[in-house]
Amino acid sequence: MKVAVLLSGGVDSSVALRLLKDEGFDVTAFYLKIWLQDEFSFLGDCPWEEDLEFARAVCKQADVPLEIINMQNEYWDSVVSYTISEIKEGRTPNPDMFCNRLIKFGQFINKIDDSFDKVASGHYAKIENINKKFILKTSPDPIKDQTYFLAYLTQHQLSRALFPIGTYKKKQIRELAHNYNLPNMVRKDSQGICFLGKIKFSDFIKHHLGELEGEIIDIDTNKVMGKHKGFYFYTIGQRSGLRLGGGPWYVISKDVEKNIVYISKENITNRARKEFTVGKFNWIAEEKPQDGNYLVKIRHGEHFYNCSLTFNEDSATVISEKEDRGIAPGQFAVFYKDDVCLGGSVIIE
């Protein structure tokens, strides 16, 4: 079986590559060039060059061919422009969702030879074929599990996907990296948005939207507490980065038209909520679940909430067992039944 392995230069995808080769697959590594170097030429040297150097070293050690695929235009059209648009409208985007659906398991497949049977990546998730349906299941590592970011994949995409490290915990992957003596075995995990690499999210926003001074207002007293450089630098529930004394302060809401950021430190619990509306669904098994009780994640991480899901015409009402002060329009809510990821939705309000 021929397998195209998405290699980022990180430990997870590198171990995935070695596991597949050990199992006897005919593997070719692919590095996706999504650098926005033209956008960030002011930074000097390309901050992603290190990733490619590690990818090359891993492939050389394993005697695996490496191909570099240029996908800058596809990333801009499918992922970056969406991110900018959502931020500008005051919503909270999640570009990794679209990166997986539209790029890694989407347009990338169109760019490679159709002789490849599968596309493999270093995601922490499992795929099972049950009754001719491809099911996405959580990995045994609750912290590293990445089904949240894969919730918008389709049946066809899952039929082509392989997640070689999905049955492992992160600690085991690190041990395997040392056993293989990988060139990147001690490299730290990457953080942040897929296409930004080491670039700060605030620098990305500033470059595209500039700065627009506005007021930071205490929503409880209507008192102006300070100034900000644009509402789009802040997210609902944010605590750090406000640079205000007398806190802790939390971002409660944003007035996009007036460029006002509202904050509060009193009655924070009362401002949290557990009911919200979702839409724009993707059900992985292509079957809409019935009204009932499920698990929901509203961000990547180990925490699930028990919730009820009640469908309307083209939306649904979610009532979580626990309140959360970080629920914001544009975020993704992903639903689970036990260890099965059912699919995702977008929080409308």
C-alpha cells in the first residue's frame, strides 16, 4: 500500500512515518509549504526553515523520499482569508478545522499522484470501520487527543486517512522518538495556529487589520478603564494581556461597530452561561443524531461537558451541565457519544 505521509518536522508526524515504514508500507513524505513569507518579510529569515530542515533530516535517516508541495495560494484562499474575515466581524475563528478538511485531507490529495492509497498524519485520533461507516474515535491521551480539530472531515476523507499514532499516548511517542534516535526527538511541540508557525497571532492581526484605538469599559460600572488598539485583538473570556491593575479582569463582550471591549471582574460566574445555539453542522457518519444527551467540547483540550442537544430547523440548542464564560460566536462545538466523535458545529450565539 502506498501512503503519503504529511511531515511537519515535529515529533508526532516523524514517529508516524517511522511506524508506517516498520509495518512495511511504501511511504513518501510530503512537506506542505504554507509559509506566508511575503506577508511577513519584515521578520527577516523565514521562521519555518527549521521545520523543513528537521523534515529533511528525519527522511534522510529513514531513507524515505521527501517532496515539498507548495500550497500557499490554497491556504490563503481556504484558511487565511476565513480567519481574517471572522476576526474582523468580532467572531472567534478556528483555522485548524479548515486546514484539516480543506487542505491536508482536501486539496493536498488533488495535488499528489492518485496511486497513493492513504494519507497519513501525526494526529492523535483513531479511525474504525464499523458497518461500512468510518468512525472517528478519541485517542487514549485525553490532553493530546485531536478529534476536536478533525470533526469536519467527511466519510470519504476518513476512508483515505491514517493516524498511526492514534493508539498511543504522548509519553509513548516521545519514547519511540528516542528509540528511533530521531533528529528531532527532543524538539518541543508546536503551539498556535497552523499557518503562522512562530509568528505571534497579534502580529498577524496587526499586519492585516492595523491598529484602531478604542476604549476598554467596565461593564458593571460603565467606567473607562483603559485603551486598546483594536477589538479584534481580544477574545471572549480572555484574561491575560489586558494590562490593567486591580484585576483579574475578563473580556465579557465586544462592540464591533463602536470598537469597545467590555470587561468585568465582578459576578464573573453570573456572566458565564451554559446554553448556546449552534449551526453549520458536519456529521461524520452522515447521519444527524437524535435529540438527546451527549458530550460537547467548545475548545481543544481534555475537558468535555455533558449536554443536551435539541434540534430546530437549521440550528440546535445546546444546554451544558456546566457554565463557561468563554463561549463565543464563531467557535466550534464538537459532539461526542462516549469515545466516538459525531461531528462539529459552529456557535451562532
